[in-house]
Amino acid sequence: MTDKSQTVVFFVRHGRTDRVYSDDKTVDGERVLTQQGIAQMEKVGEYLKSFAPSAIYSSPLRRTTQCAAIIKEKAGIGSEVEERPELVEVYSSSDYRSVATRMPKFFEDIIAKNPGQQLVCVSHQDVIQATLDSYDLTEEEKAFPCQMGEMYRLVFADTTLVECQKLKPADN
């Protein structure tokens, strides 16, 4: 990639769900947003609207696709939500370790498709944490944990992460 412009990725954790995490993929994959989770994503979408994101990516799990649809509508994103398996929930320690490999490649891919743009990715706590752990960031930049409805603003120069900021647009 020869474009040296900055690409911004808003890495969003899904909103509040109807039940807690389960390491049973089938059960966990069917979790849905509560009314609070819907309200959180509406606030996130309204916040992101001013950045005019051009693309949105989501984990294929139900709660994240719900979030992405709400954000897409509220932020006025013109492109369709693209479901990506790289953003799926972590269910084992080997899944967690694989994030360090798959996510940099994922970011390279979406940056190559959208250089210099504002992008949104909707995912899960462990994916976000493992991704940020794979970069050379301070504890202050990472600011774990990432609660439901929170996000990180990741700024890439080419494919190098140059800035990370935690945001809480869904807080009351």
C-alpha cells in the first residue's frame, strides 16, 4: 500500500445482552441485545455519525450484527454491514492466542480497501483485548476492560497503529 494517509478504526464492543457469556458456541451465539443494549448502540451510532464512517464490519454473532445494524442506521453508513469471522468471539485459550495473528492481517485488509477512511468494527471483549495486547501500547492506552457499549479509536498510518484512545459514548 502506497497511501500514507491515516485510517481510523472505531473498534466497538457490543451492547448489553440478555444473558451472560457461555463457552458453548451455540448458546452464546444466540445472545441478543436488551433494551439497554439497543439504547447503548443508538448512542454509539449517533456519536459516530459526526465522523462519517464509510464502512462497517461485524462479528457474525447475533448480538454484534444487531449492533452493527443499529450503528449503520444511526451513523448513516452507506455501505452494507460486512460480517467477518476474524471478529468472532473467543471461546478458548487457543482462540485468544490466534487473535494476535489474525487481527493485524484483518486491519491490513480493511485499511487497503478503505485507505484514509473512518471505519467501524463491532466485536467482543476478548477479541478487542487480545488485539490491543498484540500491539505495543501502554496500560493507559488499553484501559481494560472494555465494557459493553464502549470502543477504542485506533489510528493507523498506513498499517502501523500510531494512536489508541478508549471512548465511552454510551455512558449516561
